[in-house]
Amino acid sequence: MKYLLLIASDPTLPSPEPGDPEFDEYMAAWTQYTQDLAEAGVLRGGEALQGAETATTVRHAGDGTTSLVDGPFAELKEHLGGYYEIDVDTLDEALEWARGLPVGEGAVEVRPIFPTDMPA
């Protein structure tokens, strides 16, 4: 079954930026985690997202109209920072992969993907 590991973090907390001495070590942990997923044969996709300040939300009203709002759809302290799509047999396996994410301080929401016959 496919799951999304949705990675949330607090953008006000410090994290190393490119050029900082700690950046390579920080990225090495993410690269190793991604490589581990690939070598286990469970990785289906994933990306890091740009900051929530770059988000635009399209809101749909019940009458069929839409409106645009600058920012993410939820006003929260933590913001969605990226995701992995994995394909594992059980929720417990997905949770174990989520526990291994090198997020430092943050949260990982694990959510099963509803199976569909969407064209590729």
C-alpha cells in the first residue's frame, strides 16, 4: 500500500543553509535516508517544498466559484516542507520509515494513499 510521509517543520527554528559549515552534514542525513528508501525498494517519489510564503491556495466555494489566497491552506505554526511517497505492506512499516526521517524537530504525518486508476 502506498503512503505519503508528510514532513512538517517550524520555519522559525534555525536550520543550516547552503554555505553553512553544518549544511553538508544536514543534507548527508537526508541523502542517506533517501538512498535507504531506494535500496529497500519502497521509494516511489518525494520532493522538498519551497517555503510556505510561496504557496497560493485556490479555494472552491459550493456555488462553483473559486478565489485565490496567498499562503498555505492552513495557518499553522508548522508548515509542510516536503514529502516522500513509499510503497510498503503495512502501516507499521510506514511508521517505522517515518520514525527514521532526519527531521530534527518537527512532525511527520503518515497517510495512506487512496487507491485509484488514475492515468500515469
